[in-house]
Amino acid sequence: MVITAGIAALDPLRVNLILAGVRTFSAFTADNDPCGEHDCATMTVRDTQIMWKIDYYDPTMTYLSTDAADPISAVRVLTIMLANEY
């Protein structure tokens, strides 16, 4: 998991609320998950608009994975950012 500088600059309580919100998120819609892959979404946590995205890399984390569904050939990285950092 990676958080951006914008998230890291928030007060610890807000960061914890954001992490909990991402962890429990399941309300995917066409508006917050435009590709329909359930690997990214936008949401608001206590008036803070955030975006999170899961990227899939090869085992060396040099290139994107050729098979995101294969846990052996894909390393998943969750990035959480302020919406305006995208």
C-alpha cells in the first residue's frame, strides 16, 4: 500500500478513517468505478475526496503484470491519494 504526500499530510484520525473507508468499500458504481474492474474508485470520507487504485506489476515490479488475476505473476499495489492529486 502506498499513500501520497497529500494523504500523509492529513491528521492521523482522518488518515485512519480514509484507510478504513477504502478497506470496507464495496459500493461500486459507474460513477466511481468507470472501468467496472473494481480496482479503483473515488469516494468522499468526511469531506475529503479521495481516489484509490490497485495496479498490478510483474514480480520484479518493473513492468505491468501480464496476468493481473494470477497471484504468482502479479504484485498488487494499492495507492490512495487525494482526488486532486490524480
